[in-house]
Amino acid sequence: MLKTEPKANNTLWLFSLIAALLFALIMSINFYLIKQNEEQISKSAANDAKSLAVFIGKNITHSVETAKFLAQLHRDRILELASGGGYPYDLEEIISDVHRVLPDGSEFAITNQHGEVVMASDRLVIGNDCKALMRKTMRFLPMANVEAQAHISNTNQSHFDYMIPIQSLDSVAGLWMRFSFQPLQSFINNSQSDGYELVMVEELNSDVALLGSLKVQKNDNRLFNLLQNFSGFSEKSPVITHAPIQPVGWHILAIEKNQSMQAYRIQVFSVSMVLFALLLVIGVLISKQIRRLHSERQRLDQQFEHDKMFNAGPTVLLERGVDKGMTMSYASPNAQNLLHRTQQGFINAAYMDWVKDDDREAIRKKLIQSYSKGIDTVELIYRVLSADTAEYKWIYDLTHIVYDKMGNPLLLRGYITSIHAQKTAEKNANELIQAIPEPVFVTTLNGRIIEANQAAENLLGCDKQVFLGRTFSEWVDIDSFDAYENSKKTLIHQATTSSQQSTMPTNLLIRDANGRKIHVDLIFNLIELNNKKSIIKVVRDVTAQTRTQQQLQLAKEQAEGLAQARSRFVATVSHEIRTPMNGVLGMTDLLFDTPLNPQQQTYLHAIKQSGQLLLNIINEVLDFARFEEGEIKLKAEEASLKDILQEALHLLSANAEEKHLPLKLDFDSRIPESLLIDRIRIQQLIMNLVGNAIKFTEQGDIVIKIEMIRQTSDRVSLMLRVIDKGIGIDEKHLQGLFDSFSQADSNISRQYGGTGLGLAIAKQIVELMGGEIGVNSQLGLGSEFWVKLNFEIAADLTAINALEVIDDAAAASLNNKHILLIEDNEINQNVIASFVERLGAKVDIAENGLKGLDDWRLNADKYDMILMDCQMPVMDGYEVTRLIRSEETLAHPQRHIPIVALTANAMVDDRDKCIRAGMDDFMAKPIERHTFARMLQKWCQ
């Protein structure tokens, strides 16, 4: 902006400010004059209203006191007349005194005790309001509030009444007197002013004036319309002021007369507006003269700045003709710096002779199009010859076309700037883009492609002329469109909030010219190109890598599917084997209770040992599968480690006794009594290690040693050692001893049996607890397995029960107990029923879930416990349990029958599924007799 432009604005602003100040001054004077006038009128009205109120108050007080005097003077006569006695002379005396003392048209009446008129002055007409005053006063004696009340009679004459009650012993009468306001009307008329008039009203919001020129008839709302919004003097209310009349509480109002104040306001404002308009006209004339002088000064300043700008700046001004050669008529002084020609060399020269031949036709064509459409500004980019180097330079020419009145072009005024450096940079950038081996696209911020390299053409399978000018998003597959747009928005956001000008690779799916899908990684880079923000998109074809990743993902999913199938297979096989195993081992236990000869006992021991071995193999395979699937989770609870060890050794004692191997427990007394332990996993670890020692030891003892390594306030570190004098292990076999399906010698499996999973499971348990496991062994001398574990210290147990041994003596605790067994397998029915009956309880058998549900419904109070198989025909155990729990809630809210699952499904999920269905406990088949007995005793009690 030129320096002279703000001056014109400043002048206009100053004139506007002066006019505003002048207007404010005139308005201030107006408000002052109006306020002074209103204050003067208000003050005068207040004085007159107050004086009139005092005068009327004294007049009314005098009338009331006179009435009281007359009532007292004629007290006896009034009482006689009111009771129906007296003489006409008595009434005449009262009338005479009233007219003598109150000559201003006062009238009276005598009432009885009910307020009814007995006698009255001549031609007296009493209105309803007056009668109401009489009755009200006499009715509420002696509590009546005697006061004057104003009324307007039916003849529209205003007056006020006063009722005087008279009492003597049992006689009651009343003297009612009416006082006319007529004597006061002439006085109030004399008190009026030119600016306001005075009226008397009974109440401020009254619609009737008692005195004054505004006195109106009843039901005429003219005064009411004036007074309904009364709130003191304001432009909206005609009431100027008011004064109360004591002691009656009426009011004198001063009301603006004929809008005199409003007329004064209009008069003052009219004069001031005429004065302001006159001053404004004078100011406008002065302003026009100043602006004319200012415009002339501005023209001179602009001419000076114009010459100064083109002498010092890079922009050159050339004026050329519209002829074919563009003959030049003017060149700014700095033109010689651009084209390196003398000032005289420009005038009358043909400008088109200096323009490169390749660009001339494009210039002429664009100008002719502009002429035909009447466009007055056109942008031209071309090359022009520089005289000093004889080389062509790139020029940006912003040409303004000057037309005559007929619309014919007269002159080309061009503002010319060199863009040679920019074009050179673009050329270098384009060469760099072409040299990049990966596909590169240059786009606008909106995504329109403006340049690309050969690799980009190869990627899309077409010449770049096919996609130049189109948006890059047209080549993006619809499934990747959102990711593409989000990356573009991220780049623009980063550029505005930080210095980061590029994005991380975005994986997209694009389509080439033939519709083939291509997986690419796309990187956005923000650059400055032609003084505009542009985006360089670097594309890397990752189709091969993506296919490899997809194949790996497919292989992973297939592996996971195989693992799940393996788990299902293991669970199914476990279930199918456990069901008959329950019958084998159960019947074996039952046979031991029958008379047997030594040979039969030998055979039976072999059956039981083989069955138990098979069960151990099943358990190991199942546990291994659960560890592989990550299904094993620790469940720490407060327990005694010593008790857990003793219980585990008790379970192993039978196997040890068969081989005459003593089990010795060496337990460190410093170990805290109560620890947070996963009881099941610790017991499994001990049984695996000690069971392994029993298997490979033929003579000598087996020592289980527990010692404390370190103790803090809340944790304890322990070392567990299992020492045997078995066959020992060769050093070369120690390294893979804890691997799955691994044994020191392949012959061991054939000689001692087993799956080779026991130590692998032990290692997984220890690692799950965050501990360490190892072995020291010498071939032929024995082995020492050691385990380091850390436990949290729990609060001291108040009572830790020692190992509970259940034998036939425990059966007494189940006497008179009744148990419902729901089991579809007949052999398992016999085994479980025999176990229950040998413990002293009674048992009923249902062969499927629906039958069991019916038995419970018919005998809900009969059963102490339900043993539930899970997989059965007709209705499975889960559904039966849910129905029982639902019906218990509705019909037996105080009763909860224990339900224990007896199932061949031994996975962790199976136990959780039972608990979720509403069962209380879980026992996997085959059933161990003593464990089963403890479970029954637990829930039947």
C-alpha cells in the first residue's frame, strides 16, 4: 500500500470523529436542558401536591372531628331514634345542628345495631357502597376500624362517608355522615399549573379520580389507562409525582398536562438536529475540499512510488502495442537489468523478436483468446533473449490489457519478472525424480498428479500422459482409500504443527491401468514447488513381500488350527479312555474287598498297577497338551507346604511300599507355616519328581529335602531336593533330560514304562512359578533333582488340618445320607453306587439328565447331594444343573443342594464350564476311591 493512502483514510476518520463528537455534544446539551426542565416541573409539582394534600387532610380531619362532636352531643337522641323511640323534635334538632356546624351540603343518617337506616336527613339518597360501610362498621363492633371512605354516587358526585358507632349499656346505634368534595373542587382547580394538573385518588392504582379536572364517571377507564403503569416520573408514564393525604391514606397525583414535557423534548431535539445538520453540511463541504487536495497529493505520491518501485525492484514494467510484433512504447528504468539492453534499445523495438520461436505462437493464441472474451488480465510464461549472454531466460509476464470504449484492445501493460532460477530448479528436480529407481509421483495438496518418473509409468503400466492431471486416489483400491486419505491428512497436519515433512510408510493396494492389484508402501513428502506446497509420493512395490507375509500368516493360522485340533483330539481321547478306565479301576477296588486267594490277589494287583500306569500316561499327555496351549494358570491360595508334601507322599506311599523303598521327608523348621501356593501344581511337581525316583530306584531310600535359602518380610526362597539311589543318568544325556518325550535311554521306556513327559511337565510347572529346576546325577549311583522356588508369605493359619485318611470307619459320617447319581454308563453306575454304599450312604440312579431332573423335582428334600455326569443322552449334565439352580431360586430360595461333576472331561475349560453351569465341585474320572470318599464327606456334611 502506498504511503498516501493512509492519509486519506486518516482525514476521513478525523472528520467522522469530529462529527461524532459534535453530535455527542449537541445531544448532551439536549439531555441537560430536558433534564433541567423536568426537574423544575417535578419540583414544583411535588410542592403543590404536598401542600394540597396537607390542606385536604386538615379539611377532612376537621369534618370528622365535627361529626364525632355532633354524635356525642346528640348521643341520647340518636340511641332513642335508632331504637324506634324519640320525637320528631329530636331529629329536627340534629338536622339543625348539622346544617349549622357543617353548612357545606353535609348529610346524615341514623342506623340501628345492624347498620340499617332508621332515619335520615331530607332527600337523602344512599348508594350501595355507603350502605356497605354502615353494615360493615356495625357488624364488627367493637373491633370495627372506623375510617373515612370515599365514594362516587350514582349521580357521579364524589364524597366521603364517616360512620360513628354509638353504644350505651345494651343500646347500639350509628351515626353516618356524608361530606361532599365540592368545596374542595374549586380549591384544587385553583392549584393547577400549565405543565401539570392535580387530581385526588383513593389509591395509587385507582381508576377513578375523586377531585380534579380528570374527574370521570364510574367505569370510565381514561384515568386508569394513565395510572396503570405508574412507577414515578418517566418518559412512559404521565404521572410526575404523588403525595399521601393524612390520615385517610388517599393521594394527590401530579399528572403531565397535554404531554407538555414531550412537546418540550421534541422542540429541543428539533432545534438541535437543525443545528447539527447545518454544521454537518459545512463539514462535508470542507471535507470534499480536503479530499480533492488529498487526491492530488496521492496521485503525485503514487507516481513517485511507481518510479521508485520499478527502479529498485525486480519487476519490470513494459508497455507494448497490440500489433503482431508488440512494439514497445515504454520500459521502466530497471528493464535493462533484466534483459541487459539500454533504455533507448526498448523504445519502438518489436518485443516478439526477442521471444523464443517455440513460445511465440502460444503467446499470440492466448492473447487472441483474451481479446475475444474481454479478459483484461492474462498470465504468460515464456523465454526471452538476454543481450549479455545470448541465452534465453524464463519470464513470468502478468499482462493487463487496456481496451477502448468500443472494447477493442489498445495497449498491453506487462509486469515482468524473471523466473529463470525457479525453472532451472524445476528442471534439476525433475531430473532428480527421473533418476530415482522407485516410482515417484508429484501431486498438488489435493492429490492431482503434476509429474512422475519412468518407474511410475512402469508401475501403472501406461504412459504418464494418461494419469497426469488426474488424482492419485483414482488409482487407489477402494479398500485402501481411507488409509490413503488419513496419511495425506496426517502429513498436512504435521506440516502445520511441527517441522516434520514426511510420513511413515503406508501399506496400500493400488490398481494399474489393466486393473491388476499391486501392494505398495507409500511415503508422503511435503515440498515447495513453484512457490506452492506439493507432495512427493514415493511408492515401493511390496507385492512379493505381502504375498510372503500372507503365506506365513496362513501357515500360522493352519498351525494354530492344528494345535487346536490336537487339543480337541487329546481331550476326546482322554474322555473316551477315562470312561472305561473308571470301570476298570473301580471294579478292581471293589474286587479287593471280596475274598481272594493269593493268585487272584496277584492278578488283581497287576490289573490295578497297569490301569494306574495307563491313567498316569493319560494325565501326563493331557497336562502336556494343556501346557503347550498355555491353558495352565496358577491359582495361589493360603496353605501349608508341609501338609501338601505329606499328602503327596501319602498318595505315593503305596507304590514305594511295593518296592520296599522308604520315603523320608526332611523339612526345614524355619519355613513359615503359611504360604501362598498353587496346591495342585506343587503336589503335581512333587509327585512327578518323587514318582520318577520311585520308578528308577530298586533299593535304598528316597529323601525329599526342603530347606530355606533366604527370607524377607513378605517372601521366602526355598530349595527342594529329591535324592534317590537309582540307576543314575549318564552325563551326556543330562542336557535334554527335561525335553518333551525325552528319556536318557530308549531302552528305559521299554523297561520302566512312561511317556517321557513327567520331567518336561515338572520343568514347565517350575518355570510357570518363576523358579529353576536342575539335576545332578552319576550313572549307577543315583540322582538328585533340585528346584528353586519363591513364595509369598501368607498370614499364619489358625488351623491347618493334617492329612485326612479316610477308611471304612469314615463311613459312619455318611449314614442316613441319600445321594442321587445321574450317570448314563452302566458300569460307572455300578462302580460309583458301590463306592457310595460302602461309605454308608444310600444312592438312587438316573440313567440320563432328564430322568435325574424328574427324580430331583419329585424328591427335592430327600437328597443330600447330586453326583452329575456331564455328557449324557437326552439332556446333558450342564443343562440339568442350570435348570435345578433356576428352580431352586424360584421354589427353594433357602435350599442349595450340592452338585459335584463326575466326568471324563479333564481339561481346565471343562472344570470352569461345570462351575459356570452352577456345579459346586469337580472330579475327573477315573475316580480314586479315597479321594472320592473325602469329597463325599465334604459336601454331605
